[in-house]
Amino acid sequence: MTRVIPGLKNWSWLFAPSARDLLFSLRTTITSLIALSIALWMELGQPQWAAMTVWIVAQNTIGESLSKAHWRIVGTLAGAIAAIALIAAAPQQPWLFFPLLACWVGLCAGLGTLCHNYHSYTFVLMGFTCAIISISAIDAPDQVFSIAIARSTYILLGVVCEMTVALICEPNVASRARAAVRRHLQDIIEGTASVVRDVLIAHAPPERDLYNTFSRVMTLNDRMEFSAIETGHSGPMVASARATLGQAAKFMSRGLGMQTRLRLSGQKNGRFAQPVVTAVADFLATMPRLLDTDAGVTQLCARADRLLHACETAIGETARSEQQDAERSRIVDDRIVLQGVALLLSELTLLLRCFQGAGLDRHILSTLRLVRPAHGRAAIANGLRSFIAVLIAALVWEITAWPSGTLFVMFVSVICARFASFSNTVIASKNFFLGAVWAVIAAVIPVFLVMPVTSDYPVFCFAAGIPMLIGGLVNRHPATAAMGASFVNFFPYMLEPENHFRVDELQWFNSSMALLTGLGFGVLIFRYLFPFSFSRFHRNFRAIIDSGLRNIVRRNSRMTDQIWLGEIISEMERLIAHDAGRNPARTDAWLSDAFSVMTVGRNLLYVKFLLTGKALSPAVERELTRLFEILENPAATSHEKRAAIADAKNTLCQTEARTEEPGQRIQISDVIGCLSIAVRELEKTASPGLRPC
């Protein structure tokens, strides 16, 4: 048995990396050095950008790399065009040029914040490519087109080198991608089924575990874009996968509502509900064994249908037995639990059919996918940060007349545009800065000890390749990914290799100072200008809740379960990203309230579905219409809304007691169950969890 030194155990990813991580780092190091050698052979100016591009484009999977390469090319070309236009609009006019540049970088940073995945990276590239080219052409505006062509050339060179090597080193991408997608979906289904089973047996997991499962669903939903690329844009498979993830989130959120039903009624052991609840819990426990094959999934669908039929039969029995039984209220509670189980089984059946990928229309599948909302406030904040930062950097250069001031302004523009795509700009920007510091330190050996004594390229590759290899491993470790990405991005830049001359020590020092001061200034801007505030976050989330609930009950609203879940999960991710373990108790309390809000929204959406279905009696429709008018009123307070829901529930309970027709009693109790959950969960959110801190 191999013994691990205790002090090095946490560093095993660096000293004893996995074969996959080591091969990725080694492959990318070699590819970047090849790209650099080609750029030197072509005698391009600033050939280090070709090596930098290789590291920037290289990602964990082929799909990610191809997507990032595609959008990097688009962003680079659009940024080059913007730079030419900017120089043409303000030649030799710095105080017209810099405000225009600041506006452009701020606009790109804001638009990048609104987008996701590498669509965001496109706007990041448009912002800082424009800054790099235009600032490089300040002293020679007539050369801006040549500078733009040169930059586009070595970006394309780096992309081509990385894509060629990646595709050669990763055979059978499509088949492995399809297998990976199925494996991930299977894990998600098993995880959500386990959560719902724990709810049914009264062992619900803590809020942090629930969040982790929802976050995994949203993350995989985002990554389906890359899987689509890897599988050759296999539309039906990707559509089924996205629908499966959306339905998994719906299934688990319905389980949270089931938890409240059981607590409210206490009827888990009721004579009608108990056999069904037990059977469903046992079924969920056996699901993982049958998900491996299509035949097993077909068997699961059939069993779920049989359980749903048994549940509906039990619901009908409660309606027929209600008038003859002395304990009528207990039977109604039993029926409310059974109706919750029926909703669970309906969503589980659809989940399994989405996973099976057969028998569902493409349009239906598209309506089931999760929707990640855009963060308008964050986009405005990042845009203003970047605009102000570029203006201040230009002012600093104007006042100090620093010879490397143009580099300083350029790096401020690059960093502000780049930071806008981070979920937690404070933590990520700090790690990004530290990575650049290590890049400068690591460049000392090849720049001062190797390059002055030899021009032999293999010797240079050995001196530069070792730090790149280590940086690649740091980049692969999740805890240090931002630092590693910064290191491998900026280390080639600090080498400053040229064909016909060597950069002197003073010029290298000025370049390194411009890099570090630019990054440090960007860190300060994102830390102290419009900083993240928990109290403001809670106020904004409360506004999102109020607006979302009004959209749910509005007659012509387009709010769906997928949009509602996407908004709540996305806000959870923002909080966790900025919390960083500062106050776990407060965060857990907030997550609990957020799950309550999620449950309220889902149950109101179901009530709206019943109301718009025109299947309810006129008396019930009138009561629900009156309730929705109150909930839609922006002037109504939270207390008034809770009271209105409670009043509607009590009124419907009285209506149900007077109704003799079993079918109508079933419909009314279906609404009563949803309203009871809404009242209970809204009472929980009245606690300090969702109040501003």
C-alpha cells in the first residue's frame, strides 16, 4: 500500500496527478509551444499571443474547447472591427477616444454578464480585443488595420493548433459523449429519486444537499450545449437530455411540496394513503437498478403507470367513502396526500419518458427544459464598473505620463471585461491576480537565465514548458482553477519571445509592472465599486419573488415551472458563490426560505393550470379569480396575500363539505392541497430568512 505524507495529502493533485490531468497539461503545453514556434517562423509581432490562445481555448472537453474556439474567433473579429471603427472615429484625440473605449468595454462587460457559457465570452473578447488593438494603434492610427490583421492571425493560429491536437488526441468523441450524457442523466435521476424517497419516509435531506442537487441539474443543463457539439449536434438526444434535466428539477421540487403535505395532514399512515406512499417509496428505492438499459427504463415506466393508476383509484375511493365516514376530515387529508403522490408519479413518468427519449414530440421536449434567467442588475453593475475603471486608468496615464501607461490601460480593459464573466468577482479576481503574480515570478528564470545565453528553441521550450506543465495542473484543480487559468494565460506573455532581438530587462520590468498594476487595479474596482451586499441581495430577491408570484397568477403571463425554477436556482447559485462559507447558518436559513418560495410558486402554477383548464365548478372559479386578483395587486402586502390564500382555502373547504358529487370533491380538494401548502410555506418565509440582513 502506498503511503501518503500527511502534509502533502491535499496536494496530491499536483505531486501525483491523475493520468487525465497530466495528459491534458502535457498536451496543451506541447501545443502552445508548437503554436509559438509557428508564430516565430511566420515572424508575427507578439507571437506569444498564439501560445496564450492555446491555453485559453483548451478546456476539459472537446465540446467546451470547440465552443470556446468558435466564440473566441467571433469575438476577436468583432472586436477588431470595433477597434478599426474606434480609431477612425477619434484619431489623435485621446479624450474622445478613451470615453468611447470605456463605453465599448462597459457595454461588452454588461452584455457578457447577461449571457451564459461562452456566449458571454464572445462579448468579453469583443471588449478587450478592441482595447488591445486600438490602444496598440494610438501612436500609429494608420497602422490599425495591419495590427488588427496581425492579432486575428495569431489568435486563429492558436485556435487551429489547439483544435487539431485536441481532435487527434480525443478519438471517438461522439460515442463517448453520448455515454457520458446518459451517465450524468442517470446520476441525476437517481439523486432526485433518492431525495423524494427520503421525503416520503420522513428523512428529508438538509437544505444544502437539496441545493447541491438542484445546482448540478442546472450546471448539466448549461453543459448540454457542449454535449451537442461533441455528439455532432444530435438534436433529438440533446433535446431529450435537456427535457430530462428540467423534468428532474420539477420532480424534486414537487417532492418538497409533498413534504409539506405530509406535515400538514399527518396522513402518511392513513388507511388510504399509507399503502400507496409505501409502494412509491419502495419503487423509488429500486429505480437505480433498472436505469442502465432501455428495457429497464420501459419497465420503470410501466410500474410508474400502475402506481399512478392505483393512486387515482385510492383517490376515487376516498371521495366515495367521505359521506359515509364519521371522520370525514381525515379522509379529505388522506385524499390531499394521495393527490400529491399522483402529481409526483405524473412528473416521474414524464421524467422517465424524457430519459428514454422516445414517444415525445420535439416541441414538447423544448418546453420542458430549464431556463436560466439573465441578471440585469449584475450586468448594469459590471458595465458601470468597467466604464469607470477604463476612464480612471486613462486619467492615470495622462497625469503620470508613464511610458508603459498604454499597457496599463490595455490590461485594465482586458481584466474588467474578463472579470464580468465571473460569478463571484471578488474571490475570482483575487485568485486571477495571484495567478498573474506567479506568472511574472516564474518568467524570471527563462527570461533572465535562459534566453540571454542561448537562442536554441528546444532549450527555451524546456525552460518554459516546465512552468506551463505545472500551471496546467493547477488549472485542472477546481479550488485553484482561476489562479491556474491566469498563470497559463499570462506566463507566455511575460516571456516576450522575439525573432531578431531580446527584450531588455527594463522593458520586461515595465511590462510586468503594467500587467500587475492593471490586474490589481481591476481587483480593487470589482471589490470596492458596487460590492456585493447580502442585504441588497435579499431585497432584490424579494423583488424577484414578488414580481414572479404576480406573473404566476396573471392571466396572460408566460411564467412556467421551468422559468420559475430557473430563477430560484440561479439566485441560490449567486448567494452560494458570494457566501464562501462566511455564515453557514444564515445561508442555510435563506436556502430553506428559498425552497419555500419555490414550492409556493409551483403550487400556484398548478392552481392556475386547473383554473385555466375550465374544469372547476363556477363557485370555485369565482373564488380563485378573486384570490388571483389580490395576489396580482402590487400594493398588497405579504400578510394580506397570505391571509387571502388562507381565506380562499377555508372557503373551498366549506364548499367541498357541501358538495355531494365525488368528482367535484376531488377537484376541490386538489386546489385545497395546493393552497394549504402555499399558506404554510409563506408563513415560513415571514421569518428573518428572506428579510434584508
